[in-house]
Amino acid sequence: MLCRSFGLSELFCSLFPFPSLFLSPRELDLRRRRREDARNTTESKVQEIKRKVKEAEDWQQTKASIMQKVVPFCVGLVMVSAAGIYYYRAAV
């Protein structure tokens, strides 16, 4: 890299990066592409998280809707079963 051409250590270069004035156009392009790739990756991860959150919210709504229908049905079924058992026990 550029650090070696000036005889500097990698540690020094990582602590004090050279300004873009000393970089070649190729290195500037590579840095720009890396930054764009990192930005695109981050954006895609954010979109993925948003999508999963929306799916989770949709599932919670669907589950609540199902429970509103199933629980009263089960309560009614239990009541009818209990009444049937009571009726047939009294008849015997």
C-alpha cells in the first residue's frame, strides 16, 4: 500500500490514515466501491429486518383473529358436552 512506499508501519497508517490527496485514483475508486458495498449491505439488512418485523406483526394479528374465533367455539363445545353428559347421567 501507500504506507510501505513511504516507509511507514501499518499500525501508524491505520491510526493516521492518509488523506485522499495522496491516494491514486484507483485506490480512491476502490475505497468508494467498498463504501458503496458496505452501504448497500447495510441497507439490505435494514430492509430485511423491516420485512421480518412486518411479517411478525401480521402473524400476531392473524393469531389474535384466530383466537377470537376458536376460544368461544371451544367454550361452547365444552358447555354442550357438559350438558349432554349431565343429561345422560340423569337419565340412567
